[in-house]
Amino acid sequence: MPPTTADTKALQDLLTTTLTHLASSAAFLSNSSPSTTLTTSPITNPPNPLHLLRDAALLVKAHTTKLSLLALTAPFTPSALTKVLRQLTAECLPAMLSAVHICQQERQTWGTTMALEAQSRVRRVYKELATLLHEILALSHGQGNNSKTRNSLSSTALVWETCDLLIALSTLGISGLAVQKAEEYRETVRDAIEELRQWAAGEDQETEGHDVLLDEGDEGVEGDRSSLVEEMFHAANSLPGDRVELRGLVEEAGGRLKRVVLLYTAVVKRRLRTFETRGGNGEAVGRLDEALEGLGRIPHLVDELAGCFYDLDEERARAALGRCVEEAVGVATVMRDDWSGKNDEFTAWSVKWRDAVS
């Protein structure tokens, strides 16, 4: 039995309304800083927002699978699609927004880093879900064909992928997310060192920078330097042979940046990985956020440093190197004490590291 005009119109209206809501929410969630205006009042006795995101994401995966199957299986049944879409819009989407709001409201517990990450990952779910719903709307207007079928299946897979990233937050927790981000920043810096080394055609520095605080097997102490994630600091020309002082500065920068890489690895091992068991209070969360902000700024400063070298501007390069080291020293200072505010092995190491990098 073919779908009635009323059923089709009801589905199209609901799709249009949902798409409008997703677009406005995604735009709001694209703000670069956490906001406290998602709801008009604080949430009383809020649940764990990471668990809320996980449960909502699992439901979104289930509902989008149903939507995709219903949309692509003949006969096209608007009433069935409308039922599933109503469940999606009534349960999952508000729950995700509530979880983001809780992270923002309870920032002393969850931290700015987690609040921003939850906000970003929910926005990605909304954007991919909107793409899928646009395709279902096109199908409802009779625009279905093999190409649309392939697109809908692909869009469903992308919704699943973004939901999995939300689910992962509940496993990562604050400590795991911090480790993940710090390691990403570290790899960017390490790639820059290798790119600069190649540009200057200097000696291989692979064996430099080992420290007894870190075990031989610690990730980031020794790495595969032959494969770069991407050539973020590519230079069209190599360092001229007559720029002896600039070449010396490149070598100096390589050595100091390698010590910055050591700092990343030590902070990850001795501070970030121990946060859940020894941190957890508002002051500790604030310290973790401050350290991550510094660790995140360093790759941008290294990018700036590389640009100065590629411009053959020794004076600017020296100043940029100073800013890189200063930022790293700031991170070491923030992370100097353990999460209980006491001295430990890292505290003593950080003093020696500071002397070595300066």
C-alpha cells in the first residue's frame, strides 16, 4: 500500500523542523569557549555527563540504523520513519545537549578541556546526523536512486563514527583525554624537529634527549622518525650553506625542542596518567587544564619558529625559540608538584630539565 500524502507531509515537516534544530544547535556548539547558556537554569543533582553522552550516543546509533534501513527498503514508509525520528529528537538530542551543559556547569569537576571536547564531539554528531536527514528528506520527495542509497549508507556510517567518539569519552575520562591530546601535540613537535633537521641537512639527532626518568619503552622517547603524519613545516628550499650561524641556531633549536618532547613524555607518564587516582578536585582540574593549554600552544609556536627559519630570519627565529622554551617551562612549573601538592621524582627532574632546556 503506497504511503498517504498526509504521512509523507508529516515526515517532511518533522525532518525540516529537526534539521533546523540541528543547524542552530551545531552553530551554537561551534563557539570556541564553553557557554553556560544552553539551558535557562542549572541542572540539579546532575548525572555523570560522560555516561549520559555514552547512553545517548548508543541510542543515536540504534535510531539512525533504523532510519537508514527504513529509508532504503521498499516500500518507503513515512509513518515508520516518523516514529523513529520522533524518538530520536525527543530522547537523544536533548540528552546530548544536557550532557554538554553539565560539563560546563560542573567545570570544577570536569574541567574546561573536557567541556570543550564534549561540545565539539556533540557538534560533529549533529552535523553528520543532519547530512543523513537531508538525504532521507530527498528520498521522501521521490529523489531516491542508487547514488542516494550509497550516500545514505555512507552517512549512517559517519554518524556511527562520531557517536563512537562520544562513547569513547566515557572510557577515556579526564585523564585519558588529557593523555590523548598531549600525545598528539608531542607528535606534532617531534615531526617539526625532523622536518627542520632535514631542511638543514644536519646530523641525525635521533639518539639525543634520553633521560633516566623515562623508561626505554616509554612512547615518545624513541619513535619512528621516518614516517611523518604530515609535512606541516615543509620548506621549498634547504638552508644555504653560507649561513653558518643560522645553521648553528637550527641545531640548537633541535636540541632544545627534543628536550621539550621529553617534557611531554614525562608529563604524560608522571602527571596525566596519574590524575584520576591522585587528582580530582577543582584545583587539580584547573592545573591540568592550564598545563594542557600550554602543551597545546607549543606546536603553534614551533610552527612559527619553523617559518622564521624558512624565511632565513635569524633574529626572529631566536625570539621564537625563546617563546617555545618559555611556554614549555611554564608547563613544567604548573606540573612541578604532584596532585597532592607534594614534591616527588618528577619535581626534582623538572628542575634539572629546566636547567638543561634554558
